[in-house]
Amino acid sequence: MTSLTYRDAGVDIDAGDALVDRIKPLAKRTLRPEVMGGIGGFGALFELSKKYREPVLVSGTDGVGTKLKLAFQLDRHDTVGQDLVAMSVNDILVQGAEPLFFLDYFACGRLDVDVAADVVAGIARGCELAGCALIGGETAEMPGMYPDGEYDLAGFAVGAVEKSEIIDGSSIGPGDVVLGLASSGAHSNGYSLIRKVIELASPDMDADFHGRPLRDVVLEPTRIYVKPLLALMREMPGVVKGMAHITGGGITENVPRILRDGLAARIDASSWTMPALFQWLREAGNVADQEMYRVFNCGIGMVVIVAAADAEAAAKHLREAGETVYPIGRIEACAAGDAQTTVG
């Protein structure tokens, strides 16, 4: 009987080793002084900075969802890595946390080193934008678990915040202003509906769509808001009362997560222009307005709540850091049972 190898069973150890060699220089660019050791150990070591007096660790995990299906379909793999980082670091940011390090999990049926390297390059780019270290991860080649040419991603971010500076929305009150920070596109949410609209409308994905190929528009990576918002919190301490990352559930489902009972956010839909992608999705899919606002970010990727007296200065600070900022609404008192966020 012929001697069997792991490669005969569908797992190529040499390909895995080659990927690690490709990853090492990408990860090296993201390292912070607190990182102890490099890629390749059984565990990743990180020494917490002594700048924190009472550090609280904040963790988050997420994936990219069915946006990956479009990446497979369009054979474009260099953007979803940034999506992976963004979904977790933006989440922990809203509690005031500085992202410290990130780990990824890449699973596939057969490892294509070039594709995996493209994905990890995007992860490293996202870590650089967030200022966190790509400290480790796992590549799992599992024959028979995934169709050929497909993979799945999961990401894990850990950050830290001073205990006294945790942002939990408890100081939000009536009269506060809701600032909306522009998204870069659909980010990584609502792609099951996006794919359904594409299936029904059958657009030419290479056709010009407001100056860019449609394929580039639908795969535009999620914006990472970490550095501008950390700078705002550092330079204007106490100004940010609450933040909401507009992910799955859209505007109407995410903003209430930071509002205590008896408060509601009244969002004025006319305060910003819905980007062309969302207008096309609404029209091509005949999607009702309220469904749009509870599925997609509709052009607002992050919400920041501040006192009315601080709104102009906070918006100016964020604009100078490169963000597009709109005053999109106000906080009001509401009765029990009323919707805590409305868009109209």
C-alpha cells in the first residue's frame, strides 16, 4: 500500500509555511512597543502600557458576513481584510477603548497562498489604520468543509480604556446633538440583501457607477474611525457622551443601544444625502425607506452624541482629522414603549 501523506488528504503544510513567510513582514509593520515576540509562537504576548492607571480591557469579535460571497464572485480579495478589522475595532472604540492588538482566523478547504496573502495584507492595512498590532492568528485548511475557492474569516480585537473614561451613554440627555460620520459604503452589513438586489437587477459589475466600477463600490472596505475619534476624546475630554457603530440593524437598531430608558434619538434624513449606492439599492430592489434604515448604514457609519454646546467644536475637530460630519439629529425624552430611534 502506498504511504499516505497529509497532502494526499488535502492539507498542504508547505503552503501553510509559505503563507506564514508572506505574513511576517505584513505583521511587522503593525507592531507596537508593547508586543513581546513575533508571529509563530503558540500564544501572542502583549505587555499592557503603564500609561493606564486603572485599565479595563475591552474585546470584540466579528466577521465579514456574506460580503465574502461577492469577493469570491468578483475574485477580489484585497479589501475584505480591512473589513474584518474594522468591524471589531469600531465596535470596541464606541466604549472609549484604544485597540491594542488583533488576531484573525482564516479557514478554507484548500489553501491558495496568493489569495490568503491578499486577505492578510488587507488585515494588516486595517490594523495600521486602527493603530493596533496584528499579533497572531490561525490559518485552517480543512478539506471538504468549504467549496473550492471559498474561505471564511473571523477577527478578534482587544483594546483598553481607563476605567474612569469608559463611554457608556449614561450622561446622554435631552437636547444633546447627534453627529453622523460618513461611511465609505455599505461597510460589511446588509450584503445578503445587496446580493439579492444584484441577482435581480443583473447589473454589469464593471460598468461605470458614478465614476467608479460598480464592483469597486460594492466591495469598498469599511471605514475605520479609530484615530480621529481617539484624538477627539484625548484633546476634548468628556465631550463624547456616547457612540454607536452603525452595523447590522442599521441606524434604527444600533443607536438605541447607547440610550437609557426614556430617551430617543430623532434623526433627520434630510440632513445628509444618501450615497448613490444606497439610492440604487432602494430603487433596484424596491426597498422601503424604513427597511433601508434598519438594514444599511445609508451613508452614516458612526454616530457620536455630544452636548449642544460642544457640537460645533467636536464636528470641526473631526472634519480637520479627515471625517465628513453631519449634525443629523437630537436627543429627546420619550415615553415608555416609544421607538428610541426614528429616521424621517
